[in-house]
Amino acid sequence: QVQLVESGGGLVQAGGSLRLSCAASGRTFSRYVMGWFRQAPGKEREFVARISGSGVSTYYADSVKGRFTISRDNAKNTVYLQMSSLKPEDTAVYYCANQQSYANSWRDWGQGTQVTVSS
């Protein structure tokens, strides 16, 4: 099992930026597709973005397209989520997860990091 640890959350004003990090354990990080999800109070967890093992391919939810950027550093076993032009509706706990391929379920999950955007 891969351990995933998110960091970088916090309180930011609307229009501001934050960068989240997710550090993974193990030696096979580059084999996994990595994704970011979020869950706001009273709502279901929703997909935010994903990135292929090589980092070449990315995909975003419409709600964050053009504002968020997912990237990864396989040498550091870390995936990032750069969030810009933040809105109050981006307030949520953000989670990272991995999957062995797009056909597989998301397997391992981090504990989450809180992002709060004030208006």
C-alpha cells in the first residue's frame, strides 16, 4: 500500500493562489496515475484533476479548468496542484489518490488538506 500525504492547504482570500503537494511513499510512483479530489461540507467528493505517470497527459474538471494546474515530480515522488484565481466555492478538503491505470479504481488516498477561500 502506498502512503500519500497532502500538505499546503490553508486560508486564502478570493482571487489568491495556493499550491498543494502530495508526497507518496514507495519506489513505483511513476507507474501511477495521480489525481486530486475535493469534498466540501455536506457535498460528495468530486474529481478535480489527474495526471499520467509520465506527466504528459492531464485532465481537469470543468469547474477548475484554466485556474488549476496539476503537475508531478517523479524524482521527488510528489504531485502538485497549483490553484489560482481561487473562489469561495473552491473551499473543501482536498485529497490526492492514485490508480494503476485509467481503467482501475482509485486505490490509495491521503488524509486530506483543508483549503478555505474567504470572500
